Amino acid sequence: MEAKLSKERDRKSTILLEGMRLVAEGVAASLEMKSIFFTNIEVLAGLELNSLVARGTKLYKVSPKHMKVWSDTVAPSGLMGQF
């Protein structure tokens, strides 16, 4: 995942935010959300998906195994947003 690598983040001006609170703060700050990665549909509750998809945000369902590899936390929340 390119947003995890500092060099790629700087080059492409992207950041990966994990968890509902940080993702919601990114949306509230009017950051351009490029992608949402989630492990199950329930973790998306509370996000205005129709609005995000209409603006071009791509949704990707990933396995918990992949989420754990990408995560910086011990117990991943199952939600990441690429801004």
C-alpha cells in the first residue's frame, strides 16, 4: 500500500487514516478521499457513502489479514481511508 510508505506519501501527496474517528475527521476537513478500505460493511456505518462515491471515492473490501498487515495498531478497526 503506497500510502504507508513515507517516500510515496510525499511524492503522491497521500495519507492513510485508520479508524472511524480519523476517517470522519478527514472527511469533515474536506480532504479529498481517494479510497476506503474496509473488512466488513458494518464499519462503514456513519459515513455518507453515497456522497463519497459520487465524488469518486473507490470502495475496497479487504480481508482482515490484509488490514492487519497495513495497520499500525495492534487491533485494527477494519476501516482505512486514503486521502
